[in-house]
Amino acid sequence: MPRPIRKAVFPVAGLGTRFLPATKAIPKEMLTIVDRPVIQYVVDEARAAGIEHFVFVTGRNKSVIEDHFDNQIELEMALAERGKDDALSALRSELPPAGATSYTRQQAPLGLGHAVWCAREIVGDEPFALLLPDMVGQAETGCLSQMMAAYEKHGGNVIAVEETTAEQVHRYGIVGVGEKDETGFEITEMVEKPDRDNAPSNFYISGRYILQPEIFGILEHQASGADGEIQITDAMIGLAQSQRFTGVRFDGRTFDCGSKAGFLAANVAFALARPDIAPDFRAELDKIIGAVAATRNKAAE
Ligand code: UTP
């Protein structure tokens, strides 16, 4: 039986330049999908998979994330006084238990790999989950929960993947597909942002990982890679020389909320999945789509 996965790392120290000016003073992880911050969805996914300790690697201007996962006593009192019990219990249920969060700072955004390395002292010598907060999955069972079966069977390292097109492979880390079983497949190679002719498959790494602690020793000496940043994929390639990596195809859909189109699509998809607002929202969408189609038809006449 492999060692249990108790801790999850959330790297939230990036600059979020693609969302400027929105992210000048607000971290991109606090932008909302419907009425909840992006980071809340990802923390909920980790909790549902049995994670007990939540490690945030933050940076300047990110302290609001810490506040979000803390008690807001005045707010709770005001809700109680006004009899808003549903809102109050929703707030309370989303709060991680006392002592279950840790925060450390990445002092300069040197890359995702470097952000993960910054969590080494808090994670210690045990396997851990890594969740990229800007990748938000929509599924009946969360992505990290889906990965646990492969981890229980094979141990080692597990990566969630999804399919993309040959035209898009240059945007992602891409894996090679080896022997398969009911839980996933053996990863034969990993390439960061390959051009389409050198991509081993169309399966891209979609932002969820279970990693063994030996990754920290490799990250310590990892040189900068693509985009001049210290890349987690490069360190995983090093670790794959001595440890197994299993790929799990996520049964669901991931929205890349680091891109504007992905973030907007996530808002539409999650709003349509919410019974409390879906009927009104669908009517609004129909109006917008109808108006756009009418303008297009007029232009074509
Ligand atoms: P991204 O590259 O998508 O985030 O990193 P970014 O740099 O904030 O975005 P843009 O391109 O400038 O808009 C993926 C995840 O890794 C974190 C980010 O916060 C994001 O959650 N990250 C990235 C760090 O924590 N530190 C880094 O140095 C880089």
C-alpha cells in the first residue's frame, strides 16, 4: 500500500499578466466563477479527495487568499443577526479546519517548478498532491479523486491528462502513452511545449499531480527551461528516470482559467450547472446568442 496523500500544494504566486488590469491588485485565483473564487473550487476538489493539509505558495499582493480561507467573525455575526442561516452554514462548510492551512512565499516568480520547491519544508518527506489553481475541472467526481485509484495500484507519481488537438500541443506539457490498465497508463516520456511534429501524443498535462518527495531534490538543481522559468515538467523528466509515472485520463472537462476564453467558458458552464440560476441565465444567453445571430444575418444580406 503506497503512503497516503495528506498534503496538497497550491502554487498561487504567478503574476497573472494575461488578466491585467484585473489582476493588478486582485490575485487571479480570486476572480470568481459565478459566485466563488477560482481557488475555492480547487481547494474543494482536494478536500473531496481526502487532503488534510493545504499548502499555499503565495507572493506579493496575495494575502487576500489567506483572508478568504480564514474566519470572518464580523461577517458571521451579521449573517446570524439577519437570520441568513444558509449563507452562514455555506461559509462555515467551506472553511478548512483550524491548523490545516500553511502559507509560504515565493519571493520572485521564477516559475512553477520553483514555486513547488518553495513548499519543500512544509511538505517534508512524504508524497503530495499538486493542483494548479487556474485549471478548474468540472466533473461528477473531482480529478484528484479520480487519480487516487491509479496511485493506490501503482504508487509512484500520477499525472492527470486530457486530449488536445495537434495544433494546440505546443501550449502544454505532453506525455507519451505506454502500457494501459483499468486505472490509467504508464507514461513513457514527457515533453514541455513540443511542436506538433515532436509531440509523442495529443495528451496534455492538465494541472493535477501526485508527486513523490524526491522531486524537491531535483528541483533544487533544476535549470530554467521553456520561457526562462524553472519548469515542473523538466524536474518530472528527471524523476521519471528512477520512478514510475502513471497517466490518468480525466473523466470530465478542465477549463484553463488562466486564459480569458477558458475563464469565461468556465463561468458559462458552472452557471448552467447551478439549478438556482441556470433558468434565468439560459434565458439571458439565448437573448445574447439570438441578437448576435440577427446582427450576423443582417451583415450577410
Ligand atoms: P501560469 O504561468 O499560468 O501563471 O502558472 P501566471 O504566470 O500567473 O500567468 P500569466 O501567464 O502571467 O497570466 C500556472 C500556475 O503556477 C503559478 C501561478 O500562480 C499559476 O497558478 N506560478 C507560476 C507560481 O506560483 N509561481 C511562478 O513563478 C509561476
